[in-house]
Amino acid sequence: MKLKAKTKNRIISFLMSLTLILGMVVFCSPPAAAATSASISAYNSQEKPIVDALRVSYKGSLAEKLTGRAIWYMEYGFMKYGHTKYPTTGYIDCSNFVSLVYKDFGYSITSAAKNYGQVGVKVEGVYSKKIPGSSKYTLVGVEKLKPGDIFTFWNSDAPARTHIGHVAIYLGQVNGKPCIINTVKGRPTAIGIVNSFSYWYGSALIEVRRVLPSSAFVPGGTVNDRGPVIPAKYQIKPDKPIILPKYLPTGF
């Protein structure tokens, strides 16, 4: 039996809408844990104002797309901290996170924190120093930093400071404070934003490395975006539909 033209058009329209929805949203099987109200409150207090400010200032350079992807993983990756492979397990650690974000844009970077001293080139003139008469530190040379720069820190478990134990991605300055995104505790996912170098982040800082070329900081350039990695399973229960970056106004 032949379908009437009007009915046929309705079916086609429905299928097209369904395809779009499935392309925008990814649903996964229920994982083992959910974000706590305390971690969500911490996120709303610390991360959300910073992310909102970065969205307002977004201009679309490769560097902003890359840092935006790091934020996207923080909000939609639903990853827990661990040392296994994120694509298959949903777990992530600091160096795997940095590597994951860069690989989305065609940059193959090591996933071993101890090797980040050979990644890219050193950004000269950026270091932390202790504030005289205080136990606190301050970050020097902030004006030399660019979004996407990689911060390296000493291994906290090695008193002799023999190798890199932690890495993070620089997002930029928000309200005059330099912000980095990395693995932290007490957030809805394994990822959070830090904007203070007064204590450990100041005392443990080694140096900053730059991977991106100068063209990456100019809006309008060609961007090789492979898209985000969707893990085989999530370790934290998604509390909202997972929308792919290409369907978000700023990509994050």
C-alpha cells in the first residue's frame, strides 16, 4: 500500500529529527556512582563563574577550542580519577587528561607525566616565588602565558623532587587570576579548575611548556578537530544529556 504524501513527509521529518537528537546526545548504561550535592556545590562556587566568563570572551581560536574541550570533558566526560585508559574505562589521571585533550586536535602528546619536561618548549620567565614573610607563593610572569600552555609540577610523593608528578592546562586569566584545569578532588567529575598558586600549586611548580604554534592564538584559523572521545562506559552517572561540542554555541 502506498503512503499518502503528507504521511510520508511526516515520517521523513520524524526520522530526521531522531537522527539529529541521537547525534547531539549520547546515553550510556547506568554507572556505579553519581556526583554528590557537596561536589556540585563546590563546582557551582568555583568552576561555574570561571567557565561562564570564558564563554563570554570566546573568539574561536584553536587555543580557545582546545581549552574549551578540556572544559567540555569536565562537564560532559563524567570521568573518575584512575590510571587506566579513559576510552575503555571512563577513568582518567592528570597526564592522560592533557594528552586526551590535545589528541582531539591532532597533537600526539605523551600520557606519562614524567615525560612532560620534553613536551613542546619551555615558556621562559614563568615561575612561582615565595612571598617574603609569608608561607604563601605567587605566580610570576603571568603575562607571558597563553591558553593551552601546560603546567608541570613535582611529584608530591618524591621529596627529592626527581620527576614530574602532575600536569595541567592553562585556561587564561579570569578576574585577574590565572586559571588551570586539571584533575582535582571534590568536584562532580575528576576534573576541576584552580586559580590560586598560594600553596601547593605554587610550591610544587616546575615550569610551563608550550605546544601550540603562534597561529593557534588567532581566531579564524583552520582547526583539525577530531571530536571528543566518548568512553565505553561512564564511572559517574550523567546528570544531564551529553551534548557534543559541535552543537554548543562555543563548543563547551
